[in-house]
Amino acid sequence: MSFGGSQWPQDPRQPYRSYGEPVSSSTPDWAALADASAARARRRRWLLIGAGGVATAAVAAIVATAVVFTGDAASSGKNAGELPTAPELPGRTAQPEPSFSTVAPPPPPNPRDFVSSAKKDTAPLSADTLFPGGKLTMGDRVYTKGPTARTADCPSATRGSLAAALRAHGCDQVIRATYTRDGVAVTVGVAVFPTEAQARAAVNRSARGIAPLSGSGVAAFCKGGPVCRFVGNSYGRYAYFTATGYISGKSVTAGDTKAFQPGDDLAEFTFRQIVRRGEMQASAAAAAPAG
């Protein structure tokens, strides 16, 4: 026998429960439900009455505003929708229209023109302006400058048929410089003429024969029989020639890159110097004030 535990119910129709717990009932409280329903009905009536009052007040305000606005318009004798006209803007005063010149500006000077005629080519000219500095760098190749020379006796700076060509076409002067690298010597000579046509004609007649220039530490080369390479070209009123040979007396052969490269480098450098001379004079002319 135990105490304080659950007991079987006396009536089998009653639900099982523990001692101390109330028995639940499924019968609703009809009086409480009726009171809650009546309270909800009263709240709805008050809400409807309040909303109606607000709507009535809004309509009254709109009507009053319309009456006041109409009265003001009637008293002024104007249409209620009429707005004041905008003031007239002052008219434009007569101003002179800008004028533009119909004359096209002159084209920029052509640099080649300044090295094609002695009349325009007036910048200083010497061995130092054509071949400045003591070394020349072309790519990864560095050449050492040796002797330079300048003469108005053009044939004296040549060999072979070039002397006659310079004389026949009016050569004014010849400027020469010699450069060396790895046992190869190159003399580059620039013959100056009054016009571009004369320089071109001299090159076409003879592109060979600039005399190699030795001295100032450069031994004589291209003398006594070895084969050397002679090349000539022109730009503007300048004809430029190169003589390339080995200082040792070895002959230059076809495809001899070691000898060909220095001659090509010196010819390219001389061409650039002549072009630059024209560009500098053209730039100065463009910057000069018109007058």
C-alpha cells in the first residue's frame, strides 16, 4: 500500500486526475461572451460617429475657403484664375559682332627648305656644328672622333673623279671628320653647294673619292693598295661621302659587317645632322614675330 500516489476514480465516466488538480469542464461561460460582444458593438458605434464628424468638418472648411476666394475675386473685378503678366524684358542693345579673318594662316616652314638653298640656310656651319663632341654613340656602338678639316678648295679633299664633279657643280666647301672603332676608320666628308640641284648632280656624277683624313692619333688608311668602301648621298644642298677602311691595311670585302657598319653609322649620323639643321632654322623662323 502506498500513500500520496494516484488513485483510480470512483466514477469511470470522470476523467483521470491526480489529487489536488481541478477537474476541467467543457461548458462555455455564456454570460462572459455576451458582455464581450456588447463591448465590441459599442466601440464600433463610437468610431463611426467620430469619422463622420471629421468628414463633416473637412467639407465645411473646403466650402468656406471657396466662398472667401470667390468673394475676393468678385471684389477685385478679375477672373479668379487670372495671373499677373510677366514684365517685359529689356531688348538687346546693339553690339558689334566679332569679326574673323578669312585669310588662312601661312603653313609652317618646311625644314628642308632651309637646307636646300644658301639664301635661307644661314645658321653657323663648321666641323664642330656638324660633328660635335669627342665621341659618337650609335646604338651600342661608340666611335672616337679623330681629326677634322675644312677647306674651300673642294677638289683637294677628294680623290679620283669626285674632284671634277665638285668643281663642275659649284662646290663651296668640304668639311671632313674621321672616326675610329675596333681598328676600322671612317672619314665622312660633307660638300656644300649653293642649291639642292647642284648637290644632287654632283653625287649622281661621282659618289666615290672623298680623301681619307688621318692624324690626331689616327694612322693613314686606304693608301697603298687596300680596298676601301666609298659611299655618297645628298640631302638638300649637302652632299655627304664616306671612306671606310682598316687601319691595319687590310682590304674591305663584300659583306664585311665589321667595316660596313661603321660607314653606315657615320652616313646615318651625318644625314640626321643635316636634317636637324633644317628643323632648328624652321623652328626659329616659325617663332619669329611677323613683320
